[in-house]
Amino acid sequence: MSGPSRTVNGWYAAQVKRMSPGEAEERRNMMKRRQEAVEMKCKAKKMRTRAAKTSAGMKGALQQMQQTPSGGGFGGYASVVNDVQRCWGAAEAYDEKEKVESDYALCKEGESEDAAVEREEGEEGRKSFEKLLSDLLVEPSNDAEVAAKFQLYEAYLATVEKLRKDLFEFWEECKHVIPDGPVKTGIVKQQIAIDDTQNTGLPDFDPRRWFVYDMTRKAQQNNSMLSQLLRSIEVKLSLINDTEDQDCPFCLEMLDDSHPSQVLSCCHRVGVECWKAWVATRGSSVTCPVCRNSEFLTYLEDNQ
């Protein structure tokens, strides 16, 4: 070994030599936590993209069915269902090599995947889905179209339910990376809300509408909730990784065993005693000193 590698390893050795065995162990543990946080963040991002592709695929399928001749029988509609299921399968497998037809693709021409996910999760994505969903307001008079559109709904629901299952398994895999406290509590509350009866039960049916409209709309709302939870997990993992091993924003002293810290719900790390003093000083207007994110409601809930 020679050159830069020897220099770097020599620097590492010098740093480790300056540490006590306990400090060296803590440093190793910190590096493992950082690595895990990065890996989990990437997985959360992939699952967010999968949720966005699920929504985009459903919109593409509804659009394709609008353009399918009503007299063509079940075959034309069935091919739409088969195509979008293939696209959803590729998204679930994170198969970037699988060619996704432009009708079901997430990205617009020249658009990055990150930008497309943000768009699909935002107001533009919600409005475009609602617009296409209106095609299901009235039950078709054609039996083949009725069967195909109901089959499309069933396929969409199954895809969303599989994403929910995978998300809950992912949370069990990654929750140990996030410190106990308001951060983890907030995510758990989002997770519980997903399985609330208001979200898992049947929608309120309106006899003036085809029931498939309400059921598809409910499935889309649940897909959006999954996407929001994944976004929250991704952001928290990112911020926690960024705030490891930093100084307290109040006293600017290193946060270590002699200066214990806690993570606020915004994921910024502060000294425990400094935070207590800040809360006592600020009262009901307490905010994070870094991002000014309000901690008041969380503080009240934790001190009931």
C-alpha cells in the first residue's frame, strides 16, 4: 500500500489512537447509523417513486380507456388493464430496464424523476387524477366496458394494498434508526391514521354515481397517504443523518455523553438542558432555534 491510501489510513489510525475505547466504539456506531440512514432513505425514495408511478399508471389507463372504441368488445379494454399491470409490476420490482409505455409513464418529456414525483404528489397530480376519475361517475352501458373498468379498479386497489404492506414492513426495518421521541411518534401517528376505519372502510356511496368512482377515489386517497408517509420517513432519515455529531445550536458546545442531546420533531438536534431552559424562557411560543418549527403541541402532548 502506498500513496494516498497509506496517508488516509495513517490519519485514521492517528484519530483512533486519540480516542478512548469507548469513544472509538461510539464513533463506529455512529458511522453504522449514518450508513443505515442513507440506505433506508434511498429505499424510502424508491417506494415514493413507486407510489407516484402507481398513480400515474392509473391515470394513463383511464385515459386509454376513454380512447378505446366502445364497440370493440372486452379485448381492447383488457389490453389496457394488462399493460398498466405490467407497468405497476415493473415499478414494484424497481426494474428500470422494463420499458414503460409513454401512456403510463410517470415522467413527462425532459422531466427528471424527482421532479415528476413532486408533481404527482402535489396539486397538479391530484387535479389531473380527479379530472380523469370523472369518467367513472356514470356506469357504462356497455357490459365489456363495465367489466374492464371494474377490473382496472381491482388491479389498482391490489397494487395500493401491496404498497401499504411493503411500507409497513419497511417501517419495521428502519424504525430503529430514528431516535425515540417526537420524530418517531409523529411517524407512528401517520402510520396509524392509514389504518383508521375512515380510510380502510367503504366510502360514502352516492346513488347518483357509479360505485366504482367512489371506491377508486378512496384507493387513490390511500395511495396519497402512503406517499406522504414515505416522504416523511425519507426527510426524517435525511435530516437525522445530517445532524449527527453536531454542536448544540444554543450553547455551541459539542453534543456528546457529557452534553446529552434530544431530537426535535423537525429532526434538529439540541442539548437537553439547553432545550429545557429555552422552553422555560419561551413558554407557549417555543420554537426550534434552527428552523423555527413549532414544538408547542408536541410538548403539550408529551407532558400531559
